[in-house]
Amino acid sequence: MSIEPAVDADPAPAATKILAGDFSGSSANVNSNLVADFSAATGTYILATPTDTDDTNEASGVWFLDNTSGTAVTGLDLPTLADGWKYEGWAVIDGTPVSTGTFTDAAMADDNAATSPFKGDAGNGPGFPGEDFLQNAPAGMTFPTDLKGATIVVSVEPSPDNSAAPFTLKPLAHVVPTDAMNHTAIAMGAGPVVSLSGSVTR
């Protein structure tokens, strides 16, 4: 099964294939393993706002990096995705998911590092996925915010993606502890939807 554009003049399947399986007689068990195997996915993040010079709002930013050694290194251990897919980070603030940006390589800045409307005015932040929620808050929100108690999520999104909401596949998630310390590595756990499966008949 593939995810097709809303207006699709191409009769061939799109690159965004989500479910596959082999038929045995008239039925097939299908799963999302062709997207990637997320069973060993792990994640670490910190709370910090490196895109401004104000040290009073550090809980208003999330960055997928690990600084335990004293030097920032990649915080996400994620498999390479099949064609047609990207990762996207999220902070679920008071029940509303707000994107931190899309990426394909967790060792590099995300796709909106230089163009994010939310970041501060003192640079783009470290060379890893993440976001500072400092200005231009969506309707009904106020930035800077406090991400303690919020849920941090990494999802897998179709690319191209015609929805602003998170897609079903969410391999990593974590509720930020209310007593979390800023600038301190926090481990993520398995997300609510690590794989999809089902059956089809013909």
C-alpha cells in the first residue's frame, strides 16, 4: 500500500509505501517494516534555548542531542527511512502538537533550522534537530513557554506531506518531567505507534 497525492496524474505507485506483505493464497499479512524497523530506536533530548541570549527561558526549547560527555553529540539513534518518508519532531503543548521541524539525518540540523518562525534572533541553534519556541506562537499559545510536562515526540511523516498534524507512526515519545533540569540529557522511550500491521484478502 502506498500514500498517493490528492491529485495524482501518475498511475505508478508513489515512493511513500507504508504497508507490504506477500500473499499466501488469497490473503496476506502486511506491516510497515518497509518504511524502517524502529524496534531499536532510541532518543535523548535537552531543554535549552540556544537561539537567543536570554537565559531565563531555557525550558522553552527542545533539542535532540546528548551532552552527557560535555560535548553535544547526536541524540537520536534512528534507522534510515525508505524513500518517501521523513522524521519530524514535535512538542505537544497543552494538547496541541507543534512541529520542531523535519529531518532525515539526526546528526544534522532539521530542514527549517534557518527559517523557523519560532526561534530566537541569535542564530539557528546547534547542528541537530530541535526548536526554540520563543516568538510567533500559534493562535491560542504564548511563547516563550515551559515544556516541562509537555510530551516530546518523533514521528515518521510522508514526504511530501499534505497535513500539518503528526502522522500515525510515532517511534519515540516522552513526557518531560516537571522537575527536569535545563541543559541536561533526558532519555526518550518507545512511542505509541512503532509499527503498523494488518491483513488483506483478494
